[in-house]
Amino acid sequence: MTYRFSALLGVVAFVLTGASSAAAQTDPRLVEVVRAAQEGRGDSARVVVDRLLAATSPSDTLYPQILYTQAMVAGTAGDMRRLLQRVTVEYGTSSWADDALLRLVQMEYATRNYEGAARNLERLKLDYPSTPLLAQAAYWAGRTYFDANNPTAACRWLADGMAQAQNDVELQNQLGYLYQRCDLRGDTSSRAAGDSTARDSTRDVAGTGRPSADSAWVGPPTASPPAATPPPAAPPATTPPPAAPTPTQPPTSAPTSGAAPRPTRTIYRVQIAAVGTRKGAEDAARKARPLGLTVVTVEDKGLYKVRVGEYPTREAAQNAAASLKARLGGSPFVVSEP
């Protein structure tokens, strides 16, 4: 009981600091309410927001914002949870519903109610697929699912979050730190995915007998050398030499000493990330390496672009991109390189 109480107090303090929040109060009166609560004047803040809520019609577009702010300055964790749930249920189409769901996730996690946190996380992803809060939610999903002994779900969320938090270096670092646990898991599903990728990468490229560049070249299968054959017998001395070509029959061109130039081959890769820092690129590359893929980082126009694989056709790369999306999340796409 002592832990639950102190944890809830910690969450209340956390939300009042405004950390990890995409939403911010736009009404000056609500901004002042939050500031008063942050400065330790919670009672006066609650009085002001209660009066403002009572004077506003529930149909007013400002109402869900007031309700959300009332939750932020609530005196107890129970009141905060009740008010946040009202925002998600009664004003689910407002711009405050997704933020309220994320706050509920944080509260459930603080009290070790991982089932409740997971339920709100999945609801956030399902009901608000375009919310800018998904990358932040991924951080809490990673903690929730790891603590609930569900690393597969944790890693799926973290991979999606890293792909979406490309412009937030601090959040990228937080997600990358948690994702290290995915790199070190070595569970059956990870090994199976790696084995499958390795098998795919050893397929011949365009029937040449050479495996794709995603795997090390180990040479063709060893076969017994053919039996030596004796050199052809010299022709009889009486055999006349072949007739010279007639003037109307141009002689056959002699082979050139140099080999003919090989045509340039376009290769296709799958880009899984484009980030502004080398650290972010390394984090994105780290999540692809356990799949047994070749990883290439290209610096272009101020961005570090992380690309994987080397495929002979665009169709093969597109198939790989679909598989990578299922495994790593994000929005991988095909690029061509000469």
C-alpha cells in the first residue's frame, strides 16, 4: 500500500512537470492554473479550474481542455484517473483524448497494473493511429511489456517508436537504451527470424549461382573434378589446311585480348530510417543486425539514412520491405543504387 501511494504521488508530480506531453494548454487561464500547481499552490489552482469548468458549457470546444487540466491539478490520484477517463470516453474525438490515454498508461504503470497499462496502450494505437504521441507511448510500452515479461510486444513497440521519433534525439536515446534488451534477447523467435533471413539471402542472384550480397560468398558446392581427357590427336600430315576465306566472305574477327566490360547492375536496398544524428542511425542499424541483414548507412543532405539488404530486383526489395515492416515496424521503403 505504501508503494502504491508513493508511486501515485510520483506520477502526479510527473504529469505536473509537463514531461513527455504533446499537448499544452492554450487558454491563458489554464496556463496559469498549471503554473500555480507546479509552484505548489495546488489548492488555489483547483479552485480556479473548478469555477472555470462550472461556467463552461459541456458542448464548448474548450470544455475537454478544462477537464484535462482539472485532472492535471487533481488533489488525489483517484480524481486524476476519473477525470482522465472522462476525457477519453466523453470527448474521445477531441485533441485531448490521446494525451489523457497516455497519462492513464503512466498511472497504471506506476502502480504496477501492467494489464491496465497495456490495455490503454493498445487502445491508443488502435483509436489514434496518427497521434504524435505514439513515439512517447512506445517508451512506456517498452517498460510495461518488459516488466510484464512480454519482450516480443515490448520490442515491437520500441521499434515503431524509434522509427517515429526521428527528430527527437533525447527520446531516440531513451528508446534505444531500452531496445538494447531486444538485441540481447536471443530468444527463439529472434533466432528463427535470423535463420529465415539467412536462408533467403543465400538464394542465387538472377540464376548466376552466386548468392546475394547479404550473405558471405562461400563458393559453389564442391563437386568431384571431371576425369582428365587426353589431348586431341594431331591431324594427319596429309590433311590440307583450311581454305582461306574468299574476298566475298569476311574473315572471322579474332578475339580481343581484354574481356568485354560487364554491364552496370542496379541494386536495391530497403531504407528503414533517416535520422539527424549518427547515434540515432547506429540505434536504427542495431535493430536490423539481429535479422542477419547487410546494413549500410549513407549520409545525405544532413541526414543519416540507414538501409539494409542488397536485392537484384525491385520486386525482391519490396517483398523484403513488407517483411521488415512486420518485424521492425516503421515505414521501410525501397531505394535503388547504381
